[in-house]
Amino acid sequence: MAKSSEYVTKLLRVMVPLGDVSARNLFGGHGLFFEGSMFALVTRKNDLYFKADNINRPDYEKRDLKPFGRMPYYAAPPECADGWRKMKPWAKGAVDAALRAQAAKKPKKSKK
């Protein structure tokens, strides 16, 4: 098994077409961020999980992909390891879910 940082570096290279993705250490693993929103996590064992919500969660459930504990992150399909072409729909869906969650947290401006 590759060291976690090597695996994360590989993921960041694969995800270049997605845009400005960064990684941060997170409880022994890593969080992957896009525009300040965490859309994926990598465990200590180099397992990749993508953020899911009511819109993209059914895609994971149809494939019987399991969540990471009680968190809203689901295991990436095995074919994601084959490169960007197969990872793209899952990564983009996770980014969309993360951005939706971020937007829902922002306070709404009151009308005067």
C-alpha cells in the first residue's frame, strides 16, 4: 500500500481537470477541498469517499457503496482508480453536493 500522502498526491494529479483541488490533513487521513468545501475524504488506509446528499446519494446506493460511518460520504466506485475519465462523474457529483451544503449554510440576506 502506498503511503497516504503519496496516494493523495496521485489523487490530486488525477483531479487536475476538476479545478483547484487541495488536500488537508484530517484525523489521520485527508480531506479534499474545492473552493473551500470538502467534497472527498481519504482514510488512513487510502480509501476514497465522496460527499453525497439527497441528489447524488441514490447513485451510491444503487451500486451498494457504503457510507463512511454516519458521515455523508460514500465509498468511491472501484473504477475511479482507473483515472479521471471514470472518476469524473463521481468527483463532480461530490463537488456539487459539497457546494450545495455550503450554500445551505450561508445566512440569507434580509430584505430591507
